[in-house]
Amino acid sequence: MSLVVVAALLVVAAALLLAGCGGGDGGARLVAPQRGNQDINPHDPATLRDGGDLRIPLDNLPTNYNYNTIDGHEGQTHEVLSPLMPRAFKDAPDGGVVLDTDFVTSAELVSPSPQVVRYHINDRAVWSTGRPITWEDFAAQVTANSGANPAYLIADKSGYQDIAKVERGATDKDVVVTFRKTFAEWQGLFYGLYPKETDATPEAFNTGWISQPQITAGPFKVGTVDQTAKTITMVRNERWWGDRPRLDRVIFTVTDRNALADRLANNEIDLYEIGSSIDLFRRAQGIPGVQVRQATPKQFSHITFNGAPGAILADLKLRLAIAKGIDRAAIARRLIGGIVPTAVPMGNHIYPVGSKDYRDNSDVLAYDQAAANRELDALGWTRSAPGGVRAKNGQPLRPRFVVPAGNPISDAVSKTTLDQLAQIGVQVEIDAVPTGQFFSNFVNVGNFDLTSFQWIQTSVPFSNSVGNYQETKGTDIGNNFGRIYDPRIGALFAQGLAELDDAKRADIGNQADRVIWEEVHDVPLYPQTGAFAVRATVANFGAKGLGDWDFVHAGFTQS
């Protein structure tokens, strides 16, 4: 599952909180989706108020604004960059892809063997410096993200590593991409296009965007990044060539999740993501002028196991036994049952709920507390007394569950897991770490036994999942934070990436998913609710479901 770029994006267990400004009256209500798989209060942009600030709360500022780097590949970072950066295709509300003609007016597969794709960049598209976006930016992106130079600390090389060359076509705006081997989901490439200046050297790529975004090309540009106030302010880009944005500014501000409902009620923000929080859901229902909009997104919670050599969970049989002691249905009921009464556990690592290719393959690893106890006994992890903690060779079975501090959803997931595993003699130790260090200092470097966050899948889910399950070599781990790899998974991904037939590729993907369940790489828990508390005057924004947000046409109604 991978981001909305070429690999899976990840977010802390109920992050991605959005907001704006406006007013209204009446209590919150659940509003049925009005367009495809989105619930955004659609309006003709021409009828909206000209101006206004869309204020978006964050859990923390990005640690790196280049989300093609492993440190920057987070869901919040992606949302911050959405109004700023170009892409060839964007996610459509129906879960597929659609050409983003503001940036690329055509993209054609002109030859299947060898695979050749030809792009034409919008003739008016320019970077914030005034330099035109050209084929050289595409070429530099491939060089940086291909994995050929390990000094580039990339998040995902899927697709890029399969490109033989990028050439200039008839003009600087024409790009000809030739693949050395077939890459079926080529529409997922160049989702987050960066300028050639950023991709020119490993230093510029890895650290050039740590403090703030640099050269951009979107409807908005960076105004200020205030590290003290933890606020990012974006203003209209005067060089923007597309439809004029309705908003004056987009403002991202770090906000404690416990303060979201109060800030919405005080008219300080106009939208927040409810996610799995029943408290935020109930608070929204009591705020005048607020609607609850909902559309199931490509986003799900899970528990990742650390199977790296030397880790306590490196033993597959131990991972299997422990996973059988986790009641995913009970976690889903506890976390989102009050918001989505029909909630069921997530059954697939690759394809999102609601997509045509989704299959529930979780029978491979069904909840079975009795079997978990038998298998732990057989492995030599025994209890000295009934109800006690299991141990082996004097070592207690005490996996460390790392979570971001102050996140109520992560807290609920970890504590529910603690209670469930205690019943089979596994003593989970919860380690709440600073949110701003959660990925960089813990998840990315494998400093955990168990951890939980959310994966965001994309409209090209097969290729965007490759980095999650790739073989790890030195610093090249992709998004495989648990360092668990099975050659069968690699072989199936290689087979699927070469299959241009969508139905056949989906069948291969589901075969791979079953192997991922068998390996206990991670345990999917439940799909996110996709519920948002939104002030009624916010239009063309809210529950995005399977699609992308549209910052150009978002705005506020006249009343």
C-alpha cells in the first residue's frame, strides 16, 4: 500500500487532520456521499466565495518535505505537499487514475514491448522559479529514485528501477520513457514530481527539503514555515497557469488531537478528520453548523511485526502464534464500531475495501486463542503458573509495542492488543515515544517489536505495495520496516509487474497477499472510517474516499 506516490504512504494511527474556515448552524449529521466515493459538498467553484483560509491541523511538521525520501514518505507530508507539487496522474473518486491535465496533457503507452510511454507536459507548466517543467525533470527523477545510487535514501524504487532511459521528444515538453522490462502500473510513476535541482545530488535529495519545501509547482506556493509556531502558510501561486484557486491561503498548524473539537467549535478550524475516534465523532455531533461527511478511504490500520535478525519476533512460528492471539474483529468493533456499526476487519494488504480487486484473504491467519496457546507451548515459551507470563531459557516473552505519544487511537490499539495477548501469556510493553520521532527514530530504523500506524493505498495498489515487502539490503529497506521477506512474495510481485492484463495482475496480487498473511509481515486491523467533521460552508472538500483532494476548487459557500 503505498502512498499516493509510488510507494505506500503511512500515517500515525489517526492522523491526517484537515480544516478550514467558515460558519453555520445546526448540529452535526451524517451526510451520505454525493459524488462517487467522495463526500465533499460539491459546488460549482464559480458560485463559491472568492477567498478564505483553509486551516489544516497536523500532528507534527514533516521531518522531510521530499516525500520520495524514506524520512519524508508519510501521509501528513503528502497532504502538505498536495497543493504544491505536480504529478502525471491523480487518484479519481472511483478508485482509478485520471490524467492530471494541469501538468500532463497526454500520456500514452505507444509500445508494449519494449514498453514505451510518451508524455506531453502542459506547455504552460512552470516551477516556482519560472523555469519550465521539462523532460529533464522526469529524467532526473528516474535517476534519483531508481536505486542505482544507494546514496539516494529513497522510499520506493518500484517502476523507476525498470526504466532504461528517459529522452527528449519533439520538444522539451515531450518525454519519451523506455523501459528495460515491463512495468504494468506505469500510471503510478511521477506522482510526486520534483525539480531536477532536487534530484541532482544525493545531498540535495536527502537533506535539501528538511526545513521547508524548495522549488514547487502547484496552485499554491510556500509563504512561510514558522518552526516556533509550527505553522506552514501557503498562498496563491502567481505563476499558476490553471484555474484560479478559490482560497487565499492554505494553513497547516500542528494541533493536539485533544483540542480538535474545541477548535472547531470555536471557529478556529472548519474541518477535522474523525478517523477512529468515537470521542471526536460524538463531539462533532454536538457542534452547531457542522456535518459529518463519510466515504471509506484507501487507508487502514495494522500492526507491523519486527522480524529482523536478532529480534524476538524473527521466528516465524512465534509470529504466527502471537498473531493468532489478536482478535482483529474485537479491535475493529472497539475502535470504529460506534462510527461504522457494520465495521469488519481488513482482509487484504494490497487492495482497498471497495475496489473491484479486494478479496478477504485473512482466513490464512484466523484468530484462534487455543491454537496460539498450543503453539507457544510447543515452541518452548511456557508459563510457570496459570495466567503467568511465558518465558523461554529465562527470557520473558515481552515484546515492545512502540506508539506515538498522545495519540488516542494508537493508545487504544496498543492497549487492546496488550489485553488480548496477556490472555495467552504474552506481556506487551507499550513504549510511547515523541510523535515527531516516531517514524524517523523508531519505525524506519526497526527500533520496535510491534508498532501500529496506517497504510494509505493508491489507485495503482499492486506496484505501490512492492516497497512494503521488498528484500532489505543495508539502508535499502523501502517501506519494509519489519525487515520480513519471503522470496515467494518477491517472485509474485515481479510476475505481476510484468502483467499488463489488469484481471490477471489482480489475481497474482491476491496470491501475494495470501503469502504475506502466512509470513505475518503485518496484521491488518480495520479500514479507516473516512469520516470528517466539516463546517457546512466548506465546499468541494471533506471525505475524499478513494480520490484525491482538490485544493484548486475547494472553498466556502456564500452563506
